[in-house]
Amino acid sequence: MDEAQARDVLAGTDIGAAGRDAVLLALGENAVFAAGDLVVKVGRDTELLDRARREVAVALWLAEAGVPAVRPAEPAARLVAGHPVTLWHRLSEPVRPAEPRDLAGLLRVVHALPAPGFALPRRELLGGVERWLRLAGDVIDPADAAFLRDRRDGFAAAAATLVPRLSPGPIHGDALPRNVHVGPDGPVLVDLETFSADLREHDLVVMALSRDRYGLSAEAYDTFTGTYGWDVCEWEGCGVLRGARETASCAWVAQHAPSNPKALMEFERRVASLRDGDETVRWYPF
């Protein structure tokens, strides 16, 4: 799905003139548009409908629990021309960029929550690998796709045997500062579509990988662990979850390769570093 296709879907909704002037904010598995006082998320395909429905349910649950998070403008997802669409209240302009410590504070709140009154899935971190590779098609080297499938299977088996240090429960699932919005009233959690019930360590490994692969400074990482109160790198299972997330992050980029040469370059950089076992190779956000 490219921007033009997503705009066609947007035109099929009933949000009026605001839709015609919508500004594209992000384009990944969802196209995200700002449209007047709303933010509209258009999913890539029908496969994402259940996830969109769950994201809205999670947002309503967090509102009831008093957790600072984005709020839905409609109580349910809708399907428009085969694409899941959700509407959200647009947040105020940020007062500053989100920092690791902001994320850590929100994770402490989320990790203290009991399970909601509806079922949350396990964090299938590797569950999207096959779909992302399929979307990449023959643009990527078949040997690279086979390599990632082998890694996926190996890390999935290893993750199933992990003994957590923290009590399992609700997690964000994609815990990065980019998923925190700092407005006039403080940090707010956004992008709730990967909310799960699983090892809390999933949320903490993300920042460790950000330090090791994406250039997050040691000082910034220390503010994250200091605010949260624990460093997941002290846990013997950290390497397994880190490897699983690297595998998923590599495959995620592949879906953009058919339409974006830079994505293909980044995909190949990541695969090469995994093949070589070189944990010092810098990856770039995409």
C-alpha cells in the first residue's frame, strides 16, 4: 500500500473535508494521517483488522485505568475497501521530543496493570516475519529470506523455554521513545497495536537493542534503566529476546523493499551483519 492507495481508502470514509486535506504522518504497516482534529490509521490489508479492533479496545481499557495514552475517537475499527480504519483524537503539539526516561515511566505504569477483561495475545514478535518476506517478493535474495526463516524458527524455539525475571502480564510490545508523545500534560503512550500479555522483558529488550544497534547513547540507556528500576541485560534470557527482535526488525524492512531502494539497502545491511554475527554494525531506523 502506497500513499495514493491509502488516500483512496481515506476518501471512502465519512470524515468530510478534513480528509481531503489530510497530512501523511507515517507510512508503514499503517498509513497514518492527520485530518483536522483526528488522526486516521489505514491498515495495509484485511489481515490487520483484528489487530486494529484490539488496539481500540486496549485504548479504552487504558483510559479506564487512568493510563496516559492516546484515545480513540470511535469505539471500534471499521473496514473500508478491504482496509481496517481507526479514528483517534489528535494530540496537542509536542513540547519536546520523548526521551528514554519518559518511556520507562510509562512502562512502569503499564507493567503494574492487571490483565484487562478481554484477551490479549502473546507477543508474537516473530509472527509477522513470513508476511513481511512474502510482501518483499522476489526483490530480496531468496537465500536471505531462507536465512531469516531459519533464525525465526531457532529463536522462537529458544524463547519458548525462557524463565522470566519479572512477572508476565500486559506489555506495550514496541516500547520505543517514538511511541511516546510528550504534550503539555506530560508523556502519553501511542501506537497501541502491539499490546500483548507476555514477558515484561519484551518491552525492556527494545531499548537495549537501540543502544547496541541504533546509536542510543550509554547515558540515555542508563536513564531508561534507572527510571524503570532494572536493566534487562542482567537477565540470562536477554540475548534470546534480543536476537528474536533483530530477526523481526530485519524482516520488517523487507516489506518496503519493492517500492523503496533505500529499504532494500538497509535490509541487505542488516542481513549481512546477522550472517557475520557482527553486533557492532550500526542499523538505521526506517
